[in-house]
Amino acid sequence: MSKLLVLAGGVVKAPKGAGIRAVSAYVVLSAGPKSRVFRVRGTPDAPSVEEMPAATTLDIKRFQTELQNDLQPALDELRMQGHPVHVELSRPDWVCSFVKRHLKATENIDVD
């Protein structure tokens, strides 16, 4: 059975419990030789999920750098408003739910 695993992921939370402003993550669909890598990014209510090219190297440092770049605009916006914000780790099950929905909607695939 295929499984989803988060390689790198983070969120920017708005201050005082106002919710998550932005998410960015890299998720692998572990399926042996048919494994695939997905990038999740955007707002939590409608993040984009895109499959990375088949030849994508699993470079965690690169993923962390790209994740920081994805989240920087939300960080900058909140900091300009005077809020002390930072990137926090995303919950793996929450991030994987975006990829699960994407795979179900686009390919009718169910994964754990």
C-alpha cells in the first residue's frame, strides 16, 4: 500500500490564534519504484498541489530553502503589521490531507 510522508513542511500562523496564513511542504507518495513527490503551497483554504518532475532529487536542504521562500511573503506582511511571527512545523497529517484530496480528485487514488 502506498503511504504519504512529509519531507519538509512549514506554516506561518497569524498572531493570537487567528489561524494559519500560509503553508508550504514537500510530500512523497512512497510506492516503491512508482514513488512520486508533490509540492504543497499557498493558503490553507486553497493550497496548490503540484507533482514534481520524475527526476526530482530528494534534496531536503533545497526543499527547506524553497519552503522558506514560499512562506517569506506571509512572514513579511505580518511583521510589517508589528507581529513577531516565524515559520512553524506543519502537522504531517494535515499537509498529507491536501495531497490525498488532490490524488483522489485528479486520479481517483486512495492513499494512507
